[in-house]
Amino acid sequence: MSYINPAPGTPGQVTLKIDVSTGSTALGSTPLAIPALMDIVVKNANDTHIWPQLDSTAKYVVPTTATNDITMNLVVDPATFFGTTLSGTTQSSTVQAQGLMGLSRNKTKIAFEVKVQDLSSTTNDYLIQGQGYITALAPAISATAPVWVTPMTIVVSGEYTVENTTGTVT
């Protein structure tokens, strides 16, 4: 049995890259790597339809559509958070120009890629890809946490694509 165990201080264990969506999950040639991830949660929550029947003592359940999202907390990097252009950005501006705040404010659809490094293999990292929207930014600072930290959610539009770096879809 093998576990994915990102030891503290090991670079590249889990990375998140985003780009302005061009209608697919593929990232462009200059995606934005999100620095200083504190944690990340990839969620797939299948909805269900539940009903009782008169001829049964138990209810029946069938799965319906899923709600997918990725939530995380990160330390605010000014260039990544605010972008390279503080005003005048639009949905068609680059991901670097808009920054996370601009992508959220402009309601820009993004493509994303979460890479999970498999330490037991040098060729078998896993990629979770999709498209969605950035939401739930709420930067905060306090006397006991003296750096700006923000939660962030990518609400996924549609399905995740999951594959390993050898190209095998899982």
C-alpha cells in the first residue's frame, strides 16, 4: 500500500496552477502558479434523490448531479492576489494582470490544474483539471497571525478530469 504523504518543507508535493479559460481545461503557456498554499481540499459532492415507497421499510436513493469545488487557504502574495494591473482589467486580460481578486471581481472563467506528486514513482504524478470560477476571497490579518491570509474557493463548472502524468485517465 502506498500513501501520498507531503512532508512539511518538501517542495512541489501539491501545486495549483490557473489560467484564463479558453473553453477547455488546458492551461496556456504562462499559467499562474498559486504560491504559499496552506491547505487544499478537492471536493466532489454527489447530490441524491431519496424517496420512500409504501411497499418498503427503507428509503431508496439514486445519485444525481454533483457539486464540485476546490477550497484552500493561502498566504496573500501581493502580485498574485492583486495582479499586475490594478484597474482596467477585463475577463479577457491575462491571469497575471487580473490576479485572484480581479478574476473573482470580473467573474472570469478559469482553467485549473492541481498536481499531486506521487513520491513512490518518478513518473506517476496525478493531475486534477477543470474549469470554474474563483470565489470566497476574504483576506484577514490579526495580531496573532501577522501575515495576510485568505480562503479561496474554485467553484467547478462541470466535471473534473483526473489523470496521471503518463496520460492515463483514472
